[in-house]
Amino acid sequence: MSRLTELEMRRAALLARCEVQRVELAQRVAALHAPGGAGLGALAGGSARAARHPLAWIAALAGMALMGRTRDVLTVLAWVRTALTVGARLAQLLGLINTVRGRRSARRAGVAS
């Protein structure tokens, strides 16, 4: 068997596999557009209400916007994580300051009486 014959057989097999996948994809798209209960709500875990939720659409749009930009996504995630960490530490610090101020004012109120 020559190399050319082998490549032609491989190409024919790949084309057949592509055709099977094309038919399967067409069936899935048809199921999405079905007027019955197996429409877009099935994608959201069977809940049509979840498919209409604005945060779900925002998340989907953000995901599509960032698709293929792995480095950008990781950069944004790193910044968000850093911001959340700083925010949590700042909240702890403000709580500590409020506690110290509360104790000082309680001491002053006790001394002034």
C-alpha cells in the first residue's frame, strides 16, 4: 500500500466522521428550537426561569467575550482575587478600629460618670 493510498483512505474516513458529527449537530440544534419543553430551558438545568435570569445572560456574554483569551482571563481573575483579599483585610482592620474606639468611648463614659 502506497503512502498516497493510505492518505486517501484516511481522508475518506475523516470525511465520513465529519458527516456523522454534522448530522448529530443538526439534530441537537433542531432539539434546541423545538417548540416543546426541550428548548433553551433544558440548557439551564431544565428551568426556563433560570434561562431568563439576567445574571445568567451576563455571565454567558462575559464568558463568550473572554473565550480564547486565556491570559486576559487569568489576569482579570488575579486582579479580582487581589482586590477581594485587600477588601477582606480592610474590613477586618475597620472592625478592629471600631472595636478599639468602642472600648475607648465606653471607658470615657465610665470615667465621666
